[in-house]
Amino acid sequence: MVHFGYNPAMPIHCPICQRETCWERNPWRPFCSERCQVRDLGSWASEWYRVPGASLTIPSAPDNSDETA
């Protein structure tokens, strides 16, 4: 699939460290290395990145400790 103006050999910049890297034959794309890919995943896992929107609150299960068997 070819997109207008897209050149896979054209260098891109890593979104984490801004180092120039190539899209083609890069197993960590769009990152330059596994280290930057893991840093990005860690940022999502620690909630450093957030998607705007309403907070999702999951109701807890009812407490049935007062019931006897």
C-alpha cells in the first residue's frame, strides 16, 4: 500500500528521544530502540499519559460479610 507523500526510507524522529531513525526494517517503530519503546510503555503504565475524557469508575462488589451461611 502506497500513501501519497509517504516514503518508508525517509528518516523519522523517535517520539521519546527525538533521535533520527528509519521506519523501514525497524522492529521498534516508531521508536528508535527497544529502550525508547519500553520507556513509552512505562509512561502509559504509570499513567503519565492520559486520554482525556470522563473518569471511569467501576462499582465495587457489595459487601456480603454481614450475611450468615
